[in-house]
Amino acid sequence: MAKRNQAAAEAVQTTPIQEAAPQAVETVQTPAEQPAADQPQRQFRANPFPIKTTNLGGQRITLQERRPDGQSWQMQIKFGEGAKDDMPSDAVRDLIKSHRLQVETKEGVTKEVQLFHWNDDDRAWGMRIDFKAPATSRQKAEEVYKEVVQLVAQERGVGRER
């Protein structure tokens, strides 16, 4: 057995080769090694970011979510780019405003409040996301979005475009 190991070791031996003179090596810092001040800022997704978009006869209707810092999160319905020319009809705005929510005040009084409000910063109709039930809030916003899309399609007499 010893002869086999010795023969294998002799077969593996390499001949000495002269090494080339060491060359200058550039030091490159990876992003993790860079000081915090030199690192590029982290890229985040758009705010508000689109969830669903429907095109109806040239009008775009978007369901989007806004996650601002220090404010409540919102689900929003936006028409086109939010310009005055993209404003929906009175019937569509009335449909959006008609959705109401029962809330109980600190005094124990139950009252009804409008669910969607105009957000002038984003030029969209926004609904606050309840942190106690965020999935329910998002689902309600999606239901209203579907109703709005159906009403706009009926008004324009068109179907969805891709």
C-alpha cells in the first residue's frame, strides 16, 4: 500500500517554475466595503405604485397604493394622469363618494363617513388602509375599482383594452 501512495505522490509532483515578478494590483472596493456616505442611495419602487390598470376607450383607470412616511397608507383610484381633462363624469364621482363606512367615535357615537376622499397631492381618490385589517381595506378598494371600471365602460360603450 505504501508503494502505491509513494508512486501517486511522485506522479503528482510538479516541476518548479519561475514566477513572474509581482505586478501592481489595484484595490477595488466592493459596495459593501464603501463608506456609508459614498454608497448610492437605495432604489425603492414608485410611490404610489400601480396595482391594476384598465384602459377603456383611451381613458386609463389605475388602482394604486401609496405608502408615505408619517401618514396613513392609502389605496387610490386614479383617472389618467389626474389632470382636469381626465376627470370622470359626475355619475362616476357620485359612485365613488357613495361608499361609506360606519365608525365609532371615542365617545361611543356611531356615525357614517365617506370612504374615499380626493388626494390633491396624487390627483387621485384615496381611501385610508386600516392597519387592523389591511387585507379587508385593499379588497374593498378593489371592489370599488371594479364598479368604477364597469360604470365607465357602460358610459363609453366600450370594453377593456390591453
